[in-house]
Amino acid sequence: MSNKNHPFAKNRLPVILWCCFIFFLSSIPGRDFPQVRLFPNADKVVHAGLYFVFCWLAHRAFRSTSNKAVAELSLYLALVAAVVYGCSDEFHQLYVMGRTADIFDMLADAFGGLLYVAFFMVVVRPRIKTRSGLTAL
């Protein structure tokens, strides 16, 4: 069976699995968590990357819905979802031994979502409009 017949598996399951992956990473106790020290604040780059992907997957999920209003607002809903999930992730870490909530991690999560929105608006959206015969931005 193709994914075309299973929109949940194609469009919604990936964002759910990505949320589970982020939750898993957040559940690793501080003493067991691998430290990323390639350069100062490298962990913020990791946060931004994780939430860039989260926002992309959430955008796909919202865009594929049959609810026209949700589909039209999908990019912005994805950004809100990324920010809210990033905040809930930091809250979750308050209850993991050796981990703490960090406002700068939340900001990096939101920045990752914003990066995806900017990427979509500047790179993807003009290509979609050009392919559909409309004038690019």
C-alpha cells in the first residue's frame, strides 16, 4: 500500500515520531547526556536544528488536513506548535535528574522554528508559485 492511501502515516506520523525523539532526548539524565562542545553554545545549534525539523514536519501535517482554515494557516500553526512544544520540553526537563529548564534553549527552539518559516517563505514558496504558473514573490 502506498502512503497516498495513508495520509496519517505520510503526514502526521512523522511529527509524532519526532516529538517522541525529542522527548526521549529530554529524558536522558544530565550525567548520561552527551555533551556537545564543538564550539561555544553548540547545544543551541542542536536545539535550533531539532526544532527546524519539528516545524517542517508540523507544517506538512497541518497543510495536509482537510480543514481549509488549518491548511491555510499551516505555516503559522507549525511555528506556534514548535514554540509550545519547545516550552513543554524545557518544563519536562525540570523533572529529569541532572537537567534544568533553560530560557535560552527555549529561544533556540523558537529560532529553529522561525528559521524554517523563513526558509519556506524565501526558498520553497516561490518555487511552488513558479511551478503552479503564478508569478514568484
